[in-house]
Amino acid sequence: MITVRYFAAAAEAAGVDGEELAAGTAAQVRTAMAERHPALGAVLGRCALLADGVRVEGDEPVPDGLTLDVLPPFAGG
């Protein structure tokens, strides 16, 4: 299992700040998040996934025990 932490608009869309999900590739985890939280699908495509601080995409693995942060784009100023 991995620990998923949602931030800002991703947390709002998911309705939770965090949860546990099965490990897999970044793409598999994205799919699992969208299936579990349908409203998250509108935001998730713009979000960066950071596995223990390192960006992961597509077929890159997200192994058991890691923390995955879901970060939507932030406006700065």
C-alpha cells in the first residue's frame, strides 16, 4: 500500500486529504484515484504526482510504502 496525500483543489475534489491505495505504476494509481473519487478526474490530469518528493509519470513505479503527493498547479504571486 501507498499513502496518498491530496493538496488544494485535489483534496477538495477528492473530498479527503489522504488515503491508502494499492501500489502500482503512476498511471495505475491515477486510475484508482479517479475511480474512487469521480470529481477528482477533472483536476487530476493537471496534477503532478510526487513519490517521496520525486515526480513520477506513466509507467514509472510507485512501490509499496511510499508517500504519493497529488499537487495541482498553484498560482503564485
